[in-house]
Amino acid sequence: MRKSVEKREKMDEWGGIWTVKKKEVLKRYLDTYQIALKNKPFEKWYIDAFAGVGTHSSGEESDSNPFFSLDFGDEDVEQELTFRRQGSPLLALQTIPPFDRYIFIEKAVKRCAVLSSIIDEHRCGKSIDVVNKDANEYLATICDEITLRRREIRAVLFLDPYGMQVSWDSLKTVAATGVFDVWYLFPTMSVKRMLPKSARIDPSWVRRLDAVLGTSDWKSSLFVPDESRIGQIRLFAEQPDFEKVRPVCESDIEKYAVERLKSIFPFVVDEPLPLYNTRGKHIFSFVFAMSNRDKAAIRLGEKIAKHIIKINREVT
């Protein structure tokens, strides 16, 4: 009985209102982006770095997030497939005008095969690549190609990881290209769950957080004294008192993530869209960032993204 309850709870975290909001934000942005740039002399690319047919299953990626992993049977796959038919890959393919090139990356072989079969039904002459690779590794390949043709390409990148797979090195590479608009589903709850009540953290979790946040200095920002409710102070100078600190709340984790992203991207929206599950838990933060350094492009991207976030923030 307990296992079935836990499974339902995990499924709830990977479905419901927040998934609808995520897709609404992405679809609105893609439509507006394509209209705004339709007369610009660029190739417009759309890249979905975690495009597989559903939420994180167990298997080859299960070590990436100890909190979000499920074993799927045939019925679960069919349900997931039904959901993904209206998910980000097909939503992107419905954009008018269409993008000049679509790249869907999926590491899991079976999910990639299913996605390929679905995409084949919707090609309609579009340039589409379905790639069975690790997202971080293949993003580096894409960025190398883009760097050689920087002045010819503009791209939207959707980062919808199953957990904490997006590496900081990948984000730095994306930011360096100067051509990407990025929507990143930052795993706020996953970070929160890796921060115990004291600052004694499992070494493997420390390495994971370092890789996702791109620094080891997060310790001084994501823990505060028990008696303090706000602020960021340094706690790990020489002999930290592990029993007198507590982790910050999800909204503070979100703020910290935004500040980290601002260190590498020319523009990051100050207030991302927080996404909640049906129990009111803040599970993700939908963050918008731009690697384009052109001031006019930033003004336009900022205006569009903030408007879309505001609309979805106000929907209850």
C-alpha cells in the first residue's frame, strides 16, 4: 500500500496543472518568437534537449535524481505516450511559421524510438533531427556548429530535464554562443530535497549540486542560521556549526538559481514562473534566459517572456 501511495505522489509531481502551465508558456513563446523574427535573415532553430516520451523513468538516468524515478510497465508507457502527443515536441512542430530546423534529443533508446515514430507522422517536409544522445554532450556539438555560423542562426532551447541532469558546463557553453533564448525548468524541489536540516550533506549530493549550480559556494547561500528567516551569510569559513543551520525555502533557492544564471547569461528574467503540484509544493521554477547580447533583442525577449509569465502567474 505504501509503495502505491508513494508512486501516486511521484506521478502527481510529474503531471497536473504545472505541466499545462509549462506547455502554455513554451507554446506562447514559440508562436510569438516566430512571428517577431519571421522577416529576419536568420535560420531559426528549436532544440528540445530532453524530448523523450515522458517523465523520468528508472534505468540509465535513474542515478541523476534519487527522488523522481519510476518503473514503467506497458500501460504506463501508453499513458505517457498519450500525454507526450500533446507535449513539447509536437507543440513546437505546430508553430506557425515553422522553425527552419528542429532538434529533439533523447538519451533513452526506447523513448527515443517512440518519439521518432511519432515525429515521422508530423514531418510534413520539416527539417527534423531526432538524436539518441546524452543532452549535455550533444548540446556541446550543436553549440560548436552554431559558433561557426553565429551570424546566421537564432535558436530557442527548451531544457526540461527529468531531474538534475542539466550541467553548469552546458549552460556556460550555451550562453557563450550568443544566439539562444532558453527556457529552463529548474529543479527547485530536487535541490531542496538535497539540503538536509543540518548542513551535513552526502558527498555524492554535494557533487551533484556543484555540477548543477556551477560552484561549491552554494553552501553559504542555501543554509541560514536557525534563528534567521532571511538573508544570505557565510557559514562555512572554518568550523561550521552544522546543528544550528537550516536550508532556505524554495523561493530562496529560485532566487539563488537566477543569480547564478545571471553570472553567465546577458539576460535572465528576475522572477521566473514557480510551478506547484496539486499539494501546493513548489517543484520547479520556469526560468527564461538569453545568450544574445544585442540590447534590442534582449528588450524584445524580456517583454515577451515577462508578459507570458505574468499571464500564467495570475492563472489559479
